[in-house]
Amino acid sequence: MKKEGGCKVAPSEKMNEITRLVEQYGNDVLRTAFVMLKSRELAEDAYQETFVRVCRYYDSFRGECSEKTWITGIAINVCRDMLRSAWKRRVTVTDDFSLHTSESNTEEIIESKDEKEELVRSIMKLPDKYREMIHLYYYQELDIKEISRVLKIPGGTVKSRLFKARSLLAEMMGGEANG
Amino acid sequence: MAENRNILQDDAILNDDSFKAAYKAGLDQLKASDELIQTTLNKCRMELETTGKKRRPINISLTRIALRYAALVAACLLVLVLLLRTPMGQSPKLTADSAPARAQGAKPMADSGAAAAPGSSSSLIEYLEKSAEKPSDRNNAAEDDSIPDLVRVEGSFINTLTLGEAGLNSMDFSGIQTLAGEDLPSWAADAILDTYNIAMGTQYTCDESNAIIVTTLKTGGLGADAIREASGFDALLGNQQYYLLPLKDENGEYTILLPVVESAVSYDDTSAPLDIAISREGRTWLSSQYSGIYTDHSRAELLVDREGNMQLVRDTFNVKQITGYVVADINRGHDFVIVVKADGKEYAIPCFDIGFVTSVDNGKAYPVRDVLSSLADSLEVK
């Protein structure tokens, strides 16, 4: 999406760019939404809405941050809106991560699946704001500044939440080990 | 997992690389299906097609606004030329209500040495604005308290994900029988805060005396036309109220605005429509761990500072008696307008999320019409 100052792009060219973004960032958006919403169904809704918003605001993207940061920010906002709209219907959270795995996993993945799923499951049990922090830092590999931009919180708060998130996670994993 | 446990337990510091690899591998199993990709691309295509037809980028909108007022400006210039040719004693005073805030955000009327008299009918600009409007619109707005039975936004916002589609709407509590806010007892605020902190794993603090009573807009939302035609917020507000608890983080900064409503119906824990339900002394308060609204500190400070906001209006417009103060939710808890009634007029202080409306500034006081016009301009997409 190399354009300057939000200049106009022909519709067909824009659609090609959107297709590229869906292909390049789609899975990351889906996973981010899943971690935020804890539901495959809701994550797929968020996935669609994220890219619809990408289309809507495509012309306003001025390259002040990376494409990835921009799209992640949109995805996070979509998820937060969904959590708010879900306020009344008390979202039922699924803990069964295995329900969401693809059937086309290789044997190698199946062998190590339990360990990795357990880690994901532990992360999913973190409170929202720590879960999103862990995800943005470890999965999306955004730095403190980028996370601060995406979540619209000061860098100091990002650091303290990240620290707290790590501590909580360590506590949870330790608890499991003893239990 | 044993490896991860060791990583997590050793010095309580995560080994970033191992952790990243394990976490990524765990999530890698989740992939968008071809069907999902195709459906999404189809929606994107439709969005791109409709974007060109229905929506206008802000620069085009501003152009249209400029064109709309071009005739007005031209008329002003013409009249000014005519005035310069008339004897000085017959010149009308240039004391438009809307001038100070437009010119500099919020210049005190007193500074100009010409406080606006109620009505300011002699104002040249106001006169021209009025004459540019349809006479019937102005009359209806003045006479009918209920103002147009406002344009209904297509569908309900509750289940849509796009904010600010084609109108304004408040946080919607239509599924809950709520009571209008009178007071939020400290026991209720404390209990809600504790429950929220436990659910979220946070340690937010809150001074319940800073709880903000928020009034919603009329149910169903407001379109640009209704907002433009309204004489003030009185005509736009609904009858539901809720509280916002401003929560501070460990650094003492406001971070979250937590909506709370008083229910007209008593619930036990399991039947409550929201996941935080506090009942005591015959009153029930509802909130949710999912409802916290992230905010920046300065915006929350503005919302909390009732006295400061009233003083701002006093200072800006040289008003004597303040008779009303309302915080109106105009965008589902994201954007607010603080409405202050004084000396028979309404003044408004915007408190918007970044970029919501660019023609008025947060934290400055304006005659209410200025803010309504700005909102209507920003919403005008048809």
C-alpha cells in the first residue's frame, strides 16, 4: 500500500490492494480477533468487519505507521466494539481451543499440539487487557511504541501491563504445574 | 509445556524467542477458510462500490460546506458593501452569538465589549443565517418541543459494528428497564469496581464522587437533518440516563469509563441481563466487564470537571446564572457533548474522541448551534 498523502487509487487497483492485504494479514487478523473474542464465530465476523473498515478508510491511510500496525489497530477496535455490543448478551466463552483447529494439521503439529494449545489456553484465561498485550507483543511482534499507538495508551502503561501480563501468566503456568 | 513452564518460572521472565515460537505455533492452526476469504472480499468489493456513491471523504465534505456557505459569505460581503454606503448610525451591531467560538474557539463575549442580548436579533450574521433558512423550519423548531420526530437511523446500532454510520446514537439500554440517575451510592460504586477489578485482573481505583451522570439521545438515533434543525439539545435528548465511573490506573491516570445503570427491576445474580449485578437496599445496579470504554486521561478529566466546565461557560460568554448541566452521550459512550444552560441559552463543550468532528475543539465552549451544525456537517453523507 505504497501511496502518499492518501492520494486516490483507481477502484480496480484498490480492490487488488485489498485482496493483497486480506491474503497477507488475514490470518493474523483472524488470530488476533480469536484471542480477543475467544470465539471462532465472532472472530470470523470481526475478520470480515476489519477488512470492510480497511476498505472504508483505505484512502485515509497515510503510511504514518506500518500496514500491519494500522490493520491490527482496526482489528482491535472492531473486537472492542464487538465486546461492547456483546455486553447485553453475555458472550459465552469457549475454553475448548481444540474445537478451532484445522483438520489438515501435519503429524508433527498434532504431536506438539497439546503443549502449544495449553499455552494458548493459558493466555486465553488472562484478563482482556493483559491477553491483548501478550498477543500484540509476542504474536504480532509489535514494539512498545506500536502497541501504544494501537491501544491508544501511554508507553509506560504498555510496559507495566506487559510486565503484569508476564507475571500473571507465569503464576498461572506455575499453578498448573503444581496442580 | 514443561519447557514453557521452566521459561516462565526462571526469574519470572519469559524467554521471548521460545515463547513466541510456542505461542505462534499454537495459533498457526487457526486459518481463514477459502469461504471466509471469498465472503470478505465480496463484502470489500461492495464496500468499495458503495463508498464512492454514499460516503464522501472529509475534504470533499468540507468543499461542499464551503460551497454551501459561499452564497452566505457573498451575501455578507454584499450587505457590508451596502452598509459602508449607509450612514454610520444605521449600522446594525455585529454581535453574533456564533462568532466568538468560531473565531478563536472560545473568545469571551465580554472581551468584545458587546455581550449578546437575548435573541440578538440585530446581529447581521444571524439575520442572514435566518433569512437563508426555510422560515417554516425555524418556526417549527421554536414551537415544537418534540422537534421533528427525528430521523430514524436505518436499523439498530446495537448489532452493527460501524459507529457513526449515518447518525448519532447513544449507548442503548432499551433492553433493560433503567431508572434515571439520581445518585450512585458509594457502596454500589465500590462493589461494581471490586467486581470489575476481579473480572479483569486490574487494580483500578475510583472516586465515586466523580461518577458522571450521562443522558442518552432519543432512542433510535438522530440523523444529520434533525440535528441541524434542532434549536438545542433539549429537543434531542431521550429520557434514559446512566453513570460513567471514571477508573484510574496504577499511575493515577484515568484509563477506563465504566458504564453503570440502575435497574428498575431486581435480579438475582443468575437472571441479571448483565454480568455485574449489585443489589442492596432495594436497589439494583448493573454493569459489565465487557463494557469498559478506554479513554485518555485528559478527556476523562474534562468529563469529570463539572465546576470547571460551568466556569468555562461563565468566562467565555459572560453568563450570570447557570440553570442546567447535562453530559450527553452522542456516540455510544465514545463521544460526548457537555451542555450547559445559562441565562436562557444553551452552550456546548465538545468532548469527542480524536477525529470525530474536526471543526470544533474539545474543551472549548460554543453556542450550542455551532456544535450541532458541526455534528450535522460531519454526519452528512447523503
